[in-house]
Amino acid sequence: MSNEASDRQRLQGHRIAVLMESDFYEPEIFYYARRFPEEGAEVHFLTRLWGQDSLTFHGHEWKIPYEVNLSFENMSDETLAGYSAVIIPSGMVADRLRYTESVDKPPPATEFMRRAFANPNIIKGIICHGMWLMAPAPELVRGRRAVVHNNLLGDAQNMGITYVDSDVVVDGDLVTARTGGHAHLFAREIINQVVARSQRPSVSTAMAEA
């Protein structure tokens, strides 16, 4: 394999999860579906399947269909830990996923993100309106440096986020971006963060060796 080909496989052996629902932003989702595999990563689109084997969602801009057959519900901790990053995309995905059948129970997608936040080895990527999904669990992002879509500035402030006026913001294991139009910058930063983390011991390994 040439050095050039090797450089393009920096994420070989890594898995990236992207949450999905209808009214997704097609250019962003299709970019992830191509860009991460270019680096050697597997991309898994996850959703609530509602007991179905698969569901077909439609994009916001052109109503393009996209079939998803993987669910984040009932995912084991071991499987979750196998993901290097979990992304909440733009569009209306987060708003649809924060639905809960009972007001006494948090949305399953938010609970999934709570588990992801509990693992510092997983990069959490939230772009544009994706921060909506964190509204039921503001303590997870309170005090964190982040950027959101301009329309969510008040939401971010109410969640206690330290807003940073930048297209992409990195705060430890949290990577955020302003809009779906910045998906290329967002994906590049996630790739860089995964590569950097893969070159040092995991948090759990470092603690065990201390």
C-alpha cells in the first residue's frame, strides 16, 4: 500500500455512529456516508426502529429516502464503547428523536447520549440544531464550551452552555459545529480527534496503569 493510500486510512478499525430520523439535511448525511469511510471507518446510522427491521426516512431539502436498519435502543455498553464517535446531526433529527411516549420518562435517544457522555473515550459530535437532543439532560453540557445554530442561542444559554462564536468548537470529548453547512469542517475535526485519541492510551487504561 502506498503512503498516500495509508494516510487515507487513518480511521481503519474505528466506528462512527450517526443518529438518524426524518427531515435530515441530505448534503450533511451523504457527506458523512462518504467521508468517514474514505478514512477507513465504518459509519453506522442509528435510530429508533419501533419494532421494525428497518425504517426509511426522508430528507428535509429534497425528500430523498434513506433506509436505516440499526437501533441505539438496548445497545450494550460493550457495543457502545466500540464507537469512537457519536454524532447528532443537523436538520430536524434531534427534535424528532427527543420524542418520549411519557413525560415522566426521558427520550430514549437522550438516554443513549447520556451513556455516551459517561464514556470519555467516545467523542460526542453535535452540530447545528443537534443540541436540541440535550435539552432534557442539560447537566451533560452545562459549563461546556460549544457552538450551536444561531436559532438555538437562547436554548444553549438556558442549558448553561458557554457559547463560543466559532464554526467548530472542541471542548475535550465534545465537538460542536454551527450549521449543517459546516459539516465538512466538523467531520474533519472529528477525524482529527479520533486519530489523536487513538495515538494515546484510553482514559480507562491510563487510570488502570496509574
